[in-house]
Amino acid sequence: MRKKSLAFIIFLVSASLWVQSIPAQSKLPVIRATSKKVSINDGGYFEKDRWTLSPKVRPDIFTADRTRKTKWVTFYTDIDSIRVKVNPGTRYNFVILLNSTDSCYTQIASAILPKNKQNNNIETHDTIPFTLSTHNAIAVKAVINNIDTLTLHFDLSAFDICLLKSAILTKTHLLANQPDALAGKVKPNFSLMNKVTKLQMGSMILTNPNIYTTEVTARDMDGRLGYNIFEGKIVEINYDLGLLIIHSKLPKIVRGYIRSELGFKRSFGYINGTFAITGKKYKGDFFMDTGSEKAIILDSTWVSNNHFPTNLKVIKTTILSDPRGAKYETRTVLAPNFTLYHTTLTNIPTLILGNQNPAGFPINFLGNDVLKRFNMILDLKTDHIYLKPDKLSAAVYYDNL
């Protein structure tokens, strides 16, 4: 935990001990602030008041957007700033001195794991059974602290482990230290819930994982698993067998898989896909959203810039919510075909956003009604993806039922 500094010199001495594991930083840089709100420019993406200073956390870690390229990250307080070069696998420590009294120990971390934490010499293959829910969610049974069982969905467009607040309250012992909340007399304080010391999914055991709360998740799920908990590993999603297999090393690739680069924007993985309509091709980047029951979601700006056809048959209009609770209107049209790495799908229900993309920039989405048609292997060591059509490739689309 971070301690309130008694004197600036004492603070510098203690700070130097804190970063002994990082030889390049013999002293911690210090910037000043009079407000807890900090704005951040992460590789060219600026967000005002994105960060809130927390003097009690030591260190308070900001994980930069995932990339294997070198980039700059800048923190802006109300009166000062610091600009940091972030390389893959690096950590950079500094202090924000709040109101000349509180020392906010801060770390800017690459989302890529340092090489010494990737366990390159240990070969493991953890197997996690899953079922495909009626709403296309990859549903995994997770046992918490050996006593509570929750159903979580694995989401390639989400981060971390997030548990639904209502599930924590009604299905776990994590609030056993708050009997009045369990009795409905007061609101639960989720920041004070009991610690998750063990989370088991199939043969995989996570010890002391970071757990966050949420109020939005896939339908009928108790929470979600973000892809980043498997950073530096190889994630195999086999819909034919109903298995997630987490490899420490790339397994032998069997015949039929197509290999391609896996791109990242703002830490979200994306792949390329192409529509072919009335003799014209429309190529785009698509985030992979295994938490969505839909097939394809098109960004309104992308649709406009690429002059995507406006005369396709409209199936319906609807309102969607993303994992953060943001709502946006869509209309669903029937696209005649869509090609993903040499595999062409036909008559795909395609949602077109009616307002600004909640991602904050133009990008399309592939929901799990498309992705479930491919067994896939995601190599998060080299950022490549392998796809192969599976037994669900000819299944009827959810919105076409």
C-alpha cells in the first residue's frame, strides 16, 4: 500500500527501494497535482480525466493499450505532466505528489508480459470445458474458493475477470462479512467483499486473481472472463469439442486451419473480413466479440465512408447495450455473403449502428453467431490467429430463426 509521505527526502529514499527490480530507474520521477483527476494520451488516443489518483494503492498500475510497437504515454495532471516511452513488456514507475502531501505511486505497464513472466520453459495445456448457451455465449463453470460455482462467459472483446454484482450477492460467500447486506437491510459494499484466493475452471487454477464487479454481462451469465487473463499464452477455442485449451506453447496445427495476423486497436483484437455485394467488395476490420449473440455489427461511419449498400433487406430494428451499459440503436439487414479467410458465409443478419460506435472510433464487430462457426487458435505470444470451419458452420443464424 502507498503511504502518505512525511517528508519529501524520506519519500525519495523509500521510493528508490521500491524500484530495485528496475535498474534503469535509480530514482523515481515526480510530478505534481492538486486534483485527483488525470488525463491520459495513450499512443495518440487522448482521454480527459481518465485516471483518478489513489494514494492508498502502491503501486497504482495503468496498463497501456496492447501493442507490440513502441509508443508514448503521457499523464497530464492539472498542473504537470510526464511522457513515458512504453516498449512491449516494460514497466515504468513514477510518483504523482498530490497537494504536496500524498505520494501517489504510479506505474505505467505494457499489456505485454515481460519475458521473465511468460514461463517459456514450462509447457502446460490447461483444459476448460464450456457449453454454448442459447444466446451464443461461451459458458464456463468457475469454482470460487472451493465453495461457490458461477457461470462465466469467455469474451474476446472484454478484459479481466468481472463478476455480476447480483450474482456475488445471491450465489457466493464473498459478502459473508456483510450480514446486513445479505439480509437486505443495507446496500452491499463490494469494495469490502471477501477476497477470491482461488478460482478454478476445469484444470486451470488461478491463485489470488484480480476480481472486478459489473452490472452488465451476457444473458444468463454470472460474469465474464476477458482474454487478457491468458496474455502470453495460446488460446484454443474448439466448438466441436466444447473446450477452451490454454497452451503455454503453440500446439501442432492440424490440416484445415488458415493462419493470419491478429491485429489490435485499443487492446481489442481484430481480424479482416470482406462483403461481396452486386459485384463490389467491402473490406473492413472486425473486433472479435464472443460475448455477443449477434452475427455482424457494422460501424455507422465505416458504412458511410465505404458507401455500403443502403438497399439491403431490413429484418428488424433494435437497441443494444455494450458491457459498459451504453445503449445504441441498430437496424438489421440481410447481407448476401461475407468472407472470412477463404470461407464464405451467406445470408448473414448484419446490424448497422445508428449512432456513434461505443468504441469511440470506427470499427466493426463479429459476434459469436459468426465466430462460433470456426474453431480458432489465438497465439498471444506472436499475435496470430488460426481459423478452421467447424460443425456449426451451416447452423441457422440467431436472428434468422
